[in-house]
Amino acid sequence: MFKVINNKVYLTRGDSAPLPLDVADKDGNPYTPQSDDVVVLTVKKTTADTAYLTQKHLVDGVFSFIPTDTESWDYGDYVYDVQLTMANGYTDTIIQPSLFRIMEEVTF
């Protein structure tokens, strides 16, 4: 099970999750990332950590989590953000650090 509420992600440990992303420009107009843009979702235990637990690249408007991405993580709260880097070097954190909660599972 997964859900996203106000940029807060809730994912059952070891589950699959296709997380779609809609990007808007500074005026609120839809922006479609170009082929040479890089959009990365990074998950860490805390914002102060230098090492990340996983990074996912946006492919066709979706970040895809597979069971092995989270099956070894402890239950609990993590943080994530999403950063867009354009080919010209312009960089924007389009989702500020937000909750990424790993929920408990019963079936292993």
C-alpha cells in the first residue's frame, strides 16, 4: 500500500509504488521535463545525513519503487526531496524535504 498526501509519502515496507510527479513552472503552468533534464527523488534518514538510502530518477513522469528498494529498511519516518536539474545547470528543489514513512507489513 502506498499513498501520497500533501507531499507526504506512506509506503508499506517491501511494496511496489509508482509515484507520479507533476511539475509546474514558477507561474504554475505545467512543465514537462525535457530529455536532458534530470529529476531525482532522494530518501535519507534525516536531512543531516550525507549518505542517502535510495535515489530514484523520474522516467516518463514516474518514480518507480520496487520491493527490494525498501524491504530492509526499518519501519518509521524518513525524509525525501525532489530536485530538478536542467541541461543549462539551473537547479531547483521542486519538493522540499518532506515525510517518507515506511509502514509496517505482516506478510513477508
